[in-house]
Amino acid sequence: MHLNKQFITDVLINPNFLGKDVPVETSFSVDSRTTKPGDIFVALSGTTHDAHDFLEEVIEKGAEGFILAKKHQARVEKQFGKILQNKFVMFVEDPLQALIALARAWRSKFSIPIIGVTGSVGKTSTKETIATVLRMTGEKYLASYGNQNTLLGISMNILKLRPEHKAAVFELGIRKRGAMKELAQLLRPTIGIVTHIGHAHMEGLGSLHDIAMEKRAIFSMFEPENIGIINGDLDILTKVSYPHPIVKIGMKTTNQFEARKIVIKNNTISFIAKVYDKKYPVILQGSHEARIMHALGALAVAYYLNIPMELALEGVQKQTVVYGRFEERAVINNGIIINDAYNANPESMKAAMLAFHAYTTDREKIMVIGDMLDLGIDFAFWHRQIGRFLRKVPSIRHVILVGSFVEWTLKTLPAGMKVQHVPSVKELIPVLKPLVNKNTIVLLKASNGIGLHQVPDHFALP
């Protein structure tokens, strides 16, 4: 089974082809800056840029194929026709919709377990932990790349599925109502996981109840035999009836996959994993308690895929480093920066503070806190709450606030807290420079739009 011109013709209406057939090893790119040799470049038109204007750059980078809009066909053939004769080229009415249609049809060719992971926090880390467990089996599997969790990203990853894959795991993310059902209709997961429900993307999703309802739509395409895995510690998920099997993970005794006797000490987390009526000791690296839920989710998936528990336990105990998720980096001047700035909401901000507080070190702890975005009309309340929560983590005595929303945090900081405030990352760098050394450890936490994730590169080792 191969993604080829015949398959495409069966799915799409009147595509125009130029050049060769689809490369056997197919990967897709929508960004000219990150296109790699061998990629199929999908030219999308946005509000400010049209990717058709960057074809020369993409050709120079070695792209082997192109999905382009018919309205540009005459110009493209005139400018690049001779070069493209040796590439796979397809002209369609709408490249994005064509890609999604191809992915939907391609997905229907596979009957393997498809795991979908969603939640307000913990999606990527849970997905990567599951991928590590799948890797332990020695079988071929597919894990979606990075956090490509939209219709576009999921489509590109579905089209990487091959007959040799025994399972696949995908991340699903949403920002507006109705989006999860669209993703579920595209991916049709056979196992779905909801990691957490929190105050994220509230402007597009609404209240916590609305967010939970949207996240549960990951199960909307389930067949009776499919299995949903939910955070069993959250009433907003457990006090709901489901028309399909549900299993629960968490710390409560009502969970089928439960963490007991949790101890966080010397930057390790130990606990007993109770899997139905059996118990297993688990030791994880780090101080962030969220890793427990990542591990339980992966153990649950392994259980229902009939992966031997000894392999699953070995997999979850491997250290999984995910960019921007409590990612520890050695930097200049013998400093340490923990990059947890991929994104932030009130729940993940508090969890990061607790993990930093539990982190064992003789160094002074400095926390850089940036604005939490997309919280709707309650943004001021949640930023004040962060200041109040700092009272529960007394080992953090020095904070640097970045942005405008964090001005509300200033009003509620504990007495005696050393605090600095800058409007943006640009002003943060000179403030942070003299503070990064062998005597300090710095935690970065903010919404992605603030740009704190860029900070470690300013202090990278030569």
C-alpha cells in the first residue's frame, strides 16, 4: 500500500499532476524555513504570506514534491516547469483541504490501534511517554511529530502511516468549540486519553465545564470496543456517563490505574503503581509530579495493547525530555535553566512552582514568570492567584515578572519576596545575565506567546 497518484485520483476531484509519482518515503512540510530534503511541500495561503512565493527557496532545500493551488499553476509552470518535471507536483483548488481529504482517506486504510491524547496540560509529555513504551516492544510504530496537534498537523502525520506500523499515537489540541469533534472525525482514535481539564484557551472554549465537554469529544467517533482513559481525580470527567468503556488514572483509590505512596526526594519520584489488583514499584527522574500521570496514562495504554507490564514499566521509567516542558539545560557560567515555557495556564503554573519547590539543590532558585494568555475576562484574577500561591513554595524567594498581565501578580506577592518586573523578553535578558551562574537555578514559565522559550538560547554553551 503506497500513497500514489492512483490513490490521490480516487480521493480528490480533478487534481492536475506534473512530473513524477509520490516519493515512497513521504513527509510533509508547510514551512519553507524548516523544509528538509525529500519533503513534500504543501503551499498554504495565509493572511500575511502565500507559500507559493517561497517555492524557489523550497526547491533549493531539496523538496521532492509539491501540493500547490491551481490558481498559481500557470505562473509556477512558467517559472519552474523544467525543474519540477523531476519532482512530484500536484495542483488542486485548495492545498489544505486536499491534504485533509487525503489524510482522512489514508486513515481508513488502517485497522491498527490509534491512540489520541488530549487535555489542558500534559498532552505532549504523555504522548512521548507512550511512544517510549511502544518503542520498548521492538515493533514499528508512529508517534506524531512534536506538538503537531491541529487538523493540519494531524493530517501530515496520518499520511506517514505505513503498513509496517503496529500502532500510532497522536496529540490533539483545540482552541475553539467544535474543533475536537473535527479532529476525532479525521483521526478516529481507538484509544483516547484526556489528561487534565484546566483553564486554558478559555476565550475560544468557554467555562471549565465547556472545556471538559469539548475534550471529551475525542471519544465522539468511538466504536463500542474502543476505550477511553480519563483523569479519574477530576469530578468534571468522572461524574459523566459514557457510552463506551472508560478507565481512570490518578491518585484516588477509585482509579483502575492508581499511584500510591508517592515520595518526591532528591529529584526522583517514587510510587507504587496499582494496575487493577497488581502493584508495581516505579521510580521516575525529576521533581514534577505531572510525570506520574504521564506514566499512568502510558501504563494504561500498554495494558490494553497487551504490552507486557515489565516492558511498559521499563519504558515509563526512562527519562523523557520534551522541549519546553520542565526541560533542564546546562548553560554558560555553570548555570542551569529549566525551560517550562512552552505554554502556561493557572494549573500548569502552580504545578511548575511545586516542582521547582521540590527540586533538590543548594543553588538559589529564581523563577521567571510571564503572562498567561487566553484566559478570557478572568485573567486578572488568575494572575493575582499566582502571587498568592507563591506563599506555598517558600524555597522560591526571587521572581522576575515578564509582561503586562503579571502586574496583577505584583499586588499579591508574599512579603519579603525579591521581585523584578520587565515588559518583555528583550528587557529580561540583561536583567537575567548577571544572575545566571554556578550559584543559581532559573525556571522559566509563561504562555508561548511571551517568548520565554527563546531565553535559554541567549545563554547556550559555546
